[in-house]
Amino acid sequence: MKYTTLPNTDIKVSKICLGTMTFGQQNTEAEGHEQMDYALDQGVNFFDTAEMYSVPAREETYGSTEKIIGTWFKKSGNRDKVVLASKIAGPNPNFTYMREKGDFSPASIKYALENSLKRLQTDYIDLYQMHWPERKTNNFGSRAFTGYEDAWEDNFREILETFDGLIKEGKIKHVGVSNENSWGMMRLLEESKYQNLPRIKTVQNPYNLLNRLFEVNSAEVSKHENVGLLAYSPLAFGVLTGKFLTGEAHPNARVNLFPQYTRYKSDQCTQATKLYLEIAKKHGLTLTELAMGFVLQQPFLTSAIIGATTMEQLKENIAAIDVELSKEIIIEINKVQAIIPDPAP
């Protein structure tokens, strides 16, 4: 395994992070425990979850992933070997079963955290993240800015003050953001700098061969402000394994089980994936190795979050840590990006 450090800390984290959002729907408790056992044995010491998991979010399975991680901690006694990240969900009118108000008020943050700690059977979370912003902004695939009439009022200072209190209580160690853009990151950094409040350490955003939008301006924040990317969907919901190009049905694949996930289903995605597959074959790689290798060697990356429903997938994803892409391969990848830029924002 290869390791980095959580930015501005001395906490060592594996460059591959175990994503767990399938635990509780696509994976049983026993399967989740098996994945965590294997990942830890392979040197993966960084696990990521969220209060709303498993996915897709449903009231019946709300919190199921954190519960499975919690029973594993209790059974294995491995809490001190894991750097644990979780998230508080942002506003969504369909998620009132989580909290009456899906905001980041002090009451909501404290309520969400206490419930996560209970499910996880732990006293603290190493990295606590806001899953998506309170304000309306262009995330989750939106190319256009839609927040002109948003009634949201800037409350970044209050949020960081709440996190500061929780850090002092020992319930969280560090904070981060997710599905955030450069403006939100900089506002939080500004408040932390001038008000002596906790500084965000990471941003968890999608990043893969079909979505390189992080490079457009957020990478500059990452470089100059030392905010590390936790790249989710490095294999684009499995599309970048090439399995959907074979003509097989794959009925248990996430994109087939849950048709609402359309982000990687466009013709442009298919066309780009075929071109990336040609590059991989030319250089004696699998498409998974090409896709993972590309993400893992980005200078702004802290860790790539992998998710698997089978042990075979998990083993292949973790093994990709040893892939090194040559300059020639990167040039060929960039040529495809120039022809079909970011088909899955």
C-alpha cells in the first residue's frame, strides 16, 4: 500500500480508501465485514461512510452502513487501526426521516453526529464532512448555476464554530467538505483563517476519466491551500472497468439495479470508455488499471475512494495501487479528453 497524510495533519492514510455505501443493500453485514477485514489486511487504513448510507438513500435502510461498520468495530476491536470518515447529509426534501431540518445548524450537526457515533459504536470520527452544500449550487451533474434566487444565508462561521466545539469535546478530529466547489472551499478557508477556526482538510468530489472537472479550478485551491481531494467514483460506477462494453447483462450492477443513476450512461461516456479501453489494451493494462492509475497519480489526490460489491472487484481495485502510468499514456489519455471532454459531470 502507498500512503499520504491527511493535509495539515500527521495522520497517515492509505491512498486507497474503502468506500462502504453498498453495505446494507448490495452487501450484507457479513460481506461488509469481509471487505473491511481484507482491506485492512492489505494496508487500507482509511474508511469512508455517511449517515445517509446505504445508497440509494431510503428510510428503511437509513444508517445501515454505519451500523455494519459499528458491529465490525465491536467484533474486531480494530477501531484504533482505522482512520474513519463520515458525513452529515445536506438539505433534501426527501430526507426528512433523517432530521426535520436538513440544514447545518448547530442543533442539526450535533444531532447527526451523535446518531452516527451510536451507529458506528465509537467515541469519535477522524474526519467529519458536509455531504453537500446547504446552498443551491451546480453539483451532482448540473452544468449551469441555479442559485440566483436561493434564499440561503452565509453561515460558514457558525458551522465552523460548531465543529470547533465538537473537536474540543473530542467527538471529531478534523473536518472536510464533499460535493463542494472552489467558492465554498475558499469561504470556509477564509473563515478558518481570520476567525481562528478549524480548517477543512479535504474535499470529497467525483473524479475519474469521464469527469475531470476538479482540475478546472478546484485543483488550484488544492495546490495553494493544501486541501486534499478524496476522489469518489474513480471507476465511474463500474463503467470504467469496461464491463458494460461486453454485451453481457450485468443485472446486479449498480447502474442496472438503480436506473436513477444515469450520470455515466450517455453515448459520449460509452464512446470515451471505448477509447480508453483501446489505450489500456495497447499498453498491456486492464481498463480498471488505467482508470485507477490515472486517479492515483494526480498531485492533488489524498485518497481514491473505491467501492465494490464482490471480493473479486475489491481485490482488483486495491491491486491497482501498484500501477504507474507513463508520460506516453497520459498524453494519449489527454487526447481523448480533448475530443470528448468530461462527458459525465
